[in-house]
Amino acid sequence: MDVMSHRSSRPPSPASVESTSTARERIAQALREAQLTAREISAAASVREHDVAEHLRHLERSLLHGGEQLLTEAPHCIQCGFAFSQRERHGRPSRCPQCKSERISPPRFKIVRDD
């Protein structure tokens, strides 16, 4: 039996699947399964938390061509409840414009199909 054909007939291991997919593909897959914060995305897709916002910005544009969209649950101030509903950036705001508190909940993201 040919050794090369034997190797190619095996299913890929989870580690090799992860290494062949891009960071954005891993992020997209994680967001199709659950609503996640940047920290949770970082852990699920093996990317730095600091880089997640940039990946989300690009992913948001590419999803439009595939009939999907990135939904964002707006961050809000834990102290006064102010919602950052008009915010377009994907990162966490530094402080509340109303009460100046720095206790801000992180935004949460999810990918859904356009229907």
C-alpha cells in the first residue's frame, strides 16, 4: 500500500484544521455558534484580544457578500445604564459620557443570516 495515499485518507486532526483556517474564519465560526465578547472571541479563535476589533471590522464587510451580518449588542455603563447604541467602533468605550464612570460592559457580537 502506498504510504502517501494512506496519509491523505485520514481525517485531519483538530490541530491541523485550526492551523489551516485563518483567524477571521475561526472568529466567524465562533460567532455563528454563540454571542461573544472580544475576550471570548480571543480565546475561541486564538488571536490577541487587541486585534479582535480590527478582524471584526473586516469580517463585517465580507459577511455582507455571503448573506450574513454581524450583530452587535451595544456596551452600556454599569453605573448609570447609559447605552452606547450609536457607537460604530467594535472596541469597548473608555468611560461613560454621562456619569464619567469607567465601568463599561463589553460589546457582544453574533453572526446571523439575513432573512
